[in-house]
Amino acid sequence: MSRKAVMTTDKKQAILDSALQLFVKKGFNATSTASIAKAAGVATGTLFHHFPTKKDIMSQLFLSIKQEFATNMISNTDFIGDIEQDANTLWQKAIDWAIAQPLKQLFFLQYSMSADIDADVRKQAMNSILGFVVELIEQGKQQQIIADFPNALLLENCHGQYLAAIRFFTDNPNLGDDDAHRNASFRLFWQAMKA
Amino acid sequence: MSRKAVMTTDKKQAILDSALQLFVKKGFNATSTASIAKAAGVATGTLFHHFPTKKDIMSQLFLSIKQEFATNMISNTDFIGDIEQDANTLWQKAIDWAIAQPLKQLFFLQYSMSADIDADVRKQAMNSILGFVVELIEQGKQQQIIADFPNALLLENCHGQYLAAIRFFTDNPNLGDDDAHRNASFRLFWQAMKA
DNA sequence: GTCTATATGCCGATAGAC
DNA sequence: GTCTATCGGCATATAGAC
């Protein structure tokens, strides 16, 4: 309420916010550092004070969004011990998050497999940030509820089906809270994974 | 055998071939038109004689590879009428193709959802070229062998699971002819799709 | 169709005052 | 930390001879 509020002198965050919008809208290489700085309301000198190179903006953006996604997924989630039901809870939460964050959803779709992001950065995100998925898979396999396929294949499949689902809900935004479609998307996923 | 052979005076194709290699290796924007021309052994003037802009190179490349994939999929394929078995035949053929064409496989992974390719070009590829997938899905649904989920969702899921599979076999090239992994990848796909 | 030569504009990044 | 001013380079695309 107060006029001062948190008074974001946080130019660095403003740069990341603007970069997200422009990278999604125009693509990485079609976005000049000058345009990012302008949209963020800072000077180019300031931009390069916070980020050594343009690629560093992208790397930090990618990691911070993945981290935000993972944090959202594991916080306030009640695991009841039933793998299928827990998987459903997580799946719906992941879809919810994507729908609530259309810009970040588009960012995932565009850059999850792009060469604009260094391979080691993508690897870091997969290993350290998406670790909770690996754990769930292993737990399910021990209980013989998830199919006994190689872990790497299962993980890649999870990722691919999630991207397919959010691609669908991106292209059909009105179906985002249609129960039939949401349940279908989970069934598609779960039927693939289950033993 | 003969020294003259087909004597490729076909500079246009040489440009597309070089572009494929460079786009996969360095990314679209990190690849200069000058480097494409040099790798193809032609002058930049020649390049711009055949392609009005750099983006046109990408568009033509994308469409020609998708077309090549589709043509390969439907030619010399014996459909026996059993949906599951026909789906397996196509799936294995798709994996085979990807493994035999590592460059084009990487191209798919990198650019299938990239902003470097115009949306209408991607749409054109999906609709006209991948039409045989839609037909198979509809046929399977009529026979109640494929799950009665919305077509667009099923199609997107097919695409996503295929990309996941070739991503896996790209990262684990030694498993490309391991029957266990290949069958697992089809089971993962079919379990998702089946009624 | 293919080449050589070139323009011209924009981009990432730096210097240095405040 | 933030700004203004600016550089050097490179990339796309063109002009015009052959």
C-alpha cells in the first residue's frame, strides 16, 4: 500500500524480467542487449555491469526459472505415499504452474532443447533441480508400480510428455481448466509410466 | 564409379547441406551466411541468388527434412491391419531413420520448437507432412484400440514422446540397437496411446 | 548462375565520469 | 552501481562484371 513499498532499485531483476519477455517474443539472437536495457529502464553499461555477456543473461534466466518451478513443485505438496496419486498431484501442479506463468511456459517450450543455452547449464538444471522426479521414479520402481525401464529413458519420457502437454495447453488456452483434457493428459502420462 | 558421376553443379543443394551441418553445430544465429557459403564452396552472391534471406534457407531446410522423414515413413511399409503392430513397425522405422541420420535427428531436437522457424512453416509441416500420423490415430480410435482422448492432445503427445526417444538414443548412441531399450521406448509410447 | 567487392547498419562490449 | 558516449567488428544483403 505505501508509496515506497519495496521500491525495486533492483535493476538486475528488471533486466532478467525484460530479457524473459523479449527472448520469448523475439528469440535470443533477435533480441539486442540494447533493447533489453531499454525495456528494463537501465543503461547498457548497467546491463553489462550485472552480466558479463549476453549469454550470461540467458543462463541465469534459465536456471532461475527452472529453480522457481522446482521449488513450487516440492513446497506445500502433501505426499500420501500412493505413487499414482502423488504423481497425479505433481502433474496437475506442474500444469497449473505452466498455465499461471504463460511467459515461463513459452520459455520452457522454446529453450528446453535450444542451442542458445549451453549444454552444461541444461545438464545442471536436469540433475540438481529436477532431482525430485528421479526420486519419485526410483521409489515407484521399487514398489513395482512404475515400469521397469531404464531410468534415463523414463526421465527423458517424463520431460517429453510434460512439454507436449504444456504445448497443447498453450495452443488451446481455453482448455486449461477443462477437467476432461487435464485428466486425459495425466492418463496419457501415467499409462506410459506405470508397470 | 565414373569420374564425372552426377557432377553436382547443384550449388543450391550444397548450400542446404552445409547449412544443416552448421545450424546443428553452432546454432542458427551463430552461423553466418558467409560461413555457409564458404563451407558449401560457393560465393555469398550465389547463396543470396538461391535464397532471398537467411531465414529462407532455414525454412526450406526444415520442410525438406520433414518431407524426407515422412516419405521414408510411408514408403515400403507393409500395413497388416493390426494397429498395435503397425504402430510398432512405424515407431521402429522412425527410430531407425533418426539413428541413420544423426545430423537430421539433432536438427529435429534443436529446431522442432524453436523460434528460429516461423510458426506457419512449422504448422505446414505438422498438417500436410505428418498427416499419416493423424490417420493412424483416427483409425485406432474407431477400432477402440487407441484411447479416446482429444486428437490434438494425442498428436502432440506422439510428437513429444518421439522427441524424447530420439533425445535418449542421441545421448546413448550405443543403445541404438539394443532390443531391450528399443522395445522399452515403444512400450512407453504404446501404453500411453492404447485404450 | 556464379563470382568479387563492398556498403552500411547494427550489435556486443568498454571507458570513464559521477 | 549507474550513467553517457562510443568503438571496432561483423553480418546480411547488394551491385555489377563475367
